[in-house]
Amino acid sequence: MRGMNEADASPRERLLSTARRLFYGEGIHTVPVDRLVTEAGVTRATFYRHFPTKEHLVEAYLRATDGDLRAAVQQAIDSADPEESLSALLNLIGHTVNAPDFRGCHFINAAAEYPDARDPVRVAIDDHRQWFLTVVTQLASNLGHPDPTYAGQVLVLLHDGALSGAQLDDPEAVRSTVIRAARELVLRASAVERPE
């Protein structure tokens, strides 16, 4: 819906846009369906025609957010040089935690509200996390890390820590720390393994 005038958006797009704004800004369980339909300018019948339950809308919100993040990460790492890709990814994380409307990770926030691992909302969260783990593991492999599986897992932990820590501490300090830690993890280990 980026670039689209809100008035020109379909009812489903308006509901999704409203949900994305409210769920991220205020939390999922705190936002009732009545508020979603009022702010989206649709009827309850329209809501339930597009989303049989609120949880269907929550899942759609997370899937749409996942799609945006996949595109942003792909654009950041779309370089033939793995070190440039790593720098671009770390800069993207740093930019995210310093954004004025930053309120933590969409997926970590949602996971706190949906503890059941079998819930479709949690499946959407797990799909996103597995994708990110795959991306950073491949990036570590491309950089020649001797144990890319381990490096990928640590990069996910650094990412999670940055997204949580930036709400609690100075976001700029978090940004610089995560960039330094990730570069040291991946590049120093890779340099040790590279032949002279």
C-alpha cells in the first residue's frame, strides 16, 4: 500500500494498514475490532468478510511486515561483495533502532502476546525468524566464517538484542555496539581462516 492514497485503498488494504499502525504502536490485544473498523472506515461485516477472526488480521499484519523486511534486507545485501552486504545489513539494523517511531521488533512483540507455538500467529513469527537465520547464515558462509551456522545464530541473537535493547538504552550506543560485535564475530573469524 506504499504510495497509495488511503482513500483509494480497498477495505482490506485499509484494515491491514490500520492494523499495522495500531498493533505496532499499541500492542495487539489492546486494540479491539471495533476500533480497527472505525479507524479503517469499514463495517464489522466488511472486516469479517476479509478476516474471519482478529487473529487472521494479526497473521496478515505479520506476513505483510515480513514481506517488507525481506525486501529491505534483500536490497541491503544485494551486492557481489559479502563484506559490503554485511555492512549494509548492519546499517539497516542501526537505522531501524534509531527511527523516531521505533517500538521494538514486530515479531518479538507479537510473540509475547501469542505464547502458543502452534498458533498460526506464532507460525508466521517462526517463518520470519527462520528466514532471517537462513539469510545471515548464508552471509557468514559467503564471508568465509569457519562455522557459519554458529555465526548465523549469534547474528540473530545480536539482532534480537539490538531490537530489544534500543528501547531500554541509548539507541545510538546499541547501533554502534551491534555493528562492532557483528563485524568482529564474522570478519575476524573469517580472516583467521583465510590463507595468506
